[in-house]
Amino acid sequence: MASPASLGRHPIHPMLVPFPIGLWVFSFVADLIFAGGGAPIWNDLAFYTMAGGIIGALLAAIPGLVDFLSLTDTRARRIGAAHLALNLLIVALFAANLFWRTRSPAGVPGPVWLSAGAVVLLVISGWLGGEMVFVHGVGVEREHRVARETEIRTETREQARRA
């Protein structure tokens, strides 16, 4: 099913999600560098990249919600609901983390652990997003998916004949 939130037949949500993912992972890496004795700039980088990730996630959520509301396949919708709920939790964790950082001195370990947990959830949520696209074809135009499935079946038959 093609995405209703798209530009030139390209879904917007997958175009935007690399920004919060990259910013949050980099924020965690900056935290680890600072915790390992890095300069104070690493603590500042962690803070600002985390804030940028929250902004990016909120921007990516809009077309993601449009896509979710258009789902008709029950299984894909259930996976989409889990993906959406996890992402809301992740944004809330990073927002709480950002708030915690404004109220505590640099180097307090709690926010780093919170980032670690949120990044683990981010991996799980990304896997669910991939499941929707690569297994259930969400955001993929039907005619292209059908053509590819036919091509795969043909290749499989040819390989079986050769064996």
C-alpha cells in the first residue's frame, strides 16, 4: 500500500526518521565519551543533539501518524500500534532525560542510563518499522511489490530446476 503522506510517491516518514535516530544515538555516544573523561563539550553535545532528536521525532511523527491511520491490514496495524506506542515512550524518555539534565550537575549517571534504555527501545521500534515495510509492504506501492514477488517466485523456480 502506498503511503498517503508522501512526496513524489516517496513516503515522508522514512525520510525523516534517520534524523532523530542519528541524533539520539550520537547523544548517547557523546554521553559515553564525557563519562569516560572527555571534555565538557561532549556533555553539551549530548544535550543539544538529544533536543534536536526530540524535534526531529515530533516532525517524523506527523506523517507516521497519517500512515498509521491509513492502515487496513490487521496485522500491520497491530505492529504499527506497537511501533507508535514505543516511539511515544521513547520521545517521553528523551524529554524527561533532557529535563533531568537541566536540573542536575553534569556527569550524573542517571540520564546516561536513561539514554541507554531509550536507545534499546529505539532499536526495537526500528525493527517493528522494518517489519511493517519489508514483511507487510506498508508504504510500498502494490504494483511494485507484486512485480517483485513474481520475480522472486520465478527465480526460486529456476533455482529449483537447476538443483
